[in-house]
Amino acid sequence: MTHILCRDCCQVFDGPAEICDRCSGRRLLPHAEIASLDIAHIDCDAFYAAVEKRDRPDLGNKPLIVGHSGGRGVVVTACYVARTFGVRSAMPMFQALQLCPHATVIQPDMAKYKRVSETIRAIFASATTMVEPLSLDEAYLDVTENLKGILSATRIAEEIRARIRAETELTASAGVSYNKFLAKLASDHRKPDGLFVITPQLGPAFVETLPVRKFHGVGPATARKMAGLGIETGLDLKAQSQAFLQQHFGKAGAYYYWAARGVDERPVRADRIRKSVGVENTFAADLFTYEAAREALREIVDNVWAHCERSGVRGRTVTLKVKFTNFRVITRSRTGQTPIITRSELEQLGCALLEPLFPVARGIRLLGVSLSSFGEAARRDPEFVLPV
Ligand SMILES: [Mg+2]
């Protein structure tokens, strides 16, 4: 079967065909390689600002800046309306407000962004186990072996964008390509709310026309240094030898040399090991007695344990979460010397944490149980590092 990429809307569909079945575009690219594109970079648009705008519909199309106001505050994220006034991330707030005096400034609410991020990461995780988060709203996905049996990374990216929109009311942009470097460039190319595909045929030419400051890993200082050496575009970079680039940029020189050729062999470094497994349940009617709470806890423990059985993980720390009718949340946890290896052990520990809370002054509206401390293998999300 032929896979066809529409260069206007980036839809991939099965051919043969003469016009795109989505946008009726005629710039079609039949390509055997399209099915083999397996890296996607997904990135929400103006994430913090978009979350705030979602929660403040009155801001509509008004300029919004997320950041700390006052003396030395800087812009953390500006919405796209504020950007049209020249406001940029990391700009001093006083300067941003000179450019856009009528902008609304909101202090960052990291706890809120983390909650939204959990939803987004769950959507990524439903597509593939090979997810490398770069920040709260951004990740590389290797979809070579995806959980949905979808062959095209483009379709997976479209599905993820649609789910992010449906579940968080936010827009995300996606780039699909055959390596991480190009996938990230591709997602940036059609922002906001866009999808762009760079095939092996298009990759080298795409990189040549690009200003070097658009390369991931080239910050303002490196861009200035490159400009001093007469390197402004991908094509200029390509003209330099690897030895020359290494002489001036050290280890990163080799990365630039290959990136200028559209080559990047860094794998998607998935954090396959989850830090905790947790299940919580909000009740239709509040619980007041230990007996009722223990009964509810049993069902939650069943679900947590089912996950442990499926994934083979065994944790040492049990955490109980309780939310009362006044929305006060408390947690209690206990860490054993050895991992919990049976369901009944998990239930016993959960009950031991629950019982001392009774009698309760207020009803319980939610109970949760989580298991963590999976051992040495459990590590934190990887940070982006330049290849060595
Ligand atoms: Mg983003």
C-alpha cells in the first residue's frame, strides 16, 4: 500500500490518490518512507498561559502574561496575543509591560500546571511506553512499537492532539520525523495548533534554510558565537568541517555537524519505570465509619494490586490519601524494609494507616492508595542533555 503525505495539511492517508481527502490539496507526496517515520515531538502551545486562559474565559483574546510582577520579575510564558506585541519568555516584566501595558499578569501556579501535565502524560503513555518528557507539556515519543497498532506516527500524533484538546481544552503542536532533532523542529514549524512532517527526502533541505538559532541546543550565546564565525543558517553550518566545529564548540560540535545534515542518532530515552502506582476513588456518598472506609479501601487495593501484577513492580512505601468533605486532604505513609509482595500485605498496611484516623470529624469523600519506592531502577524524568 502506498502512503501519501499531503504537504498542505500534513495528513497521511492510504493511496493511490490525486487529491488530499481532507483539504483537497494537490501537493501530494507518495512516499514509502512515511510509514517508517517513528519519532513524534508533541508540545502544548504557550502552555502556562493557555491553562490560565482556559480557566479565565473573561480574558478571551486579551494579552496575558504569566510571570512574577514587580522588581526583578520575568515573563515565564506569554500568550500568543501578547507575543504579537513583542513579549517573549524570559523578558524582564517591566520591559514586557512597556511593550504591552494593558496585558493581564498572572502569577504562575505550578501545582495547577502539574495537574494538567499528568493528564497530558497519561495521554502520551496510552500511545507508547517510549516517552521522553522534556518539560511538563512536551515530550518525544518513539512510536515504532506503539500500543494502538497504528502504523503511522502522523496518525498517532493527530490522535494525541485531539485527545489533549478534548481532555484539557488546550492545543498542542506536533512534529513527526525520523529523528528527535527534526521532530522538534517540525513541531515548532506550524505552531500553534499545527502538525508538520519532515520525511527523509525533505529533511536535509529543511535544515539548510533554517537559522541556526532555531536548532535545539543552540542558545542565544552559541548563536552569537556562530554568527561571529559567519554561520547563520543550516547551510553555513553544513559547510564547516567536523574538526572546525569541535574546535570551536567542543563536544557539541559533532552534534551540530550531523544536525546540519539532518542526522541525529540520539534514541528516545524513555523513563519506563513509573515512580508510583496509585488509585483513588471519590465516593457518591461520604463515608463516616471505619467499616465503610475499610470496605472502600479494599476495592482500591484490588486495583493497585492488579496494576502491580500486570507490570511486575513491587514497592516498599504505601501512601494513604484521604480527602474530607471540606476538601482538606491528608496523607499517611509507611515504608517497609522489603517490598510488599502480596495483596493482603498491602491491604493490611493500608488499614493500619486508615484506622487511627477514626472517629472522623468530617465525612470522607475520597480515598486513595499508592505504592512507591520501586528500588534503584526508579529514577526521575530524564533531563535533556546534548549528545556526547
Ligand atoms: Mg510548550
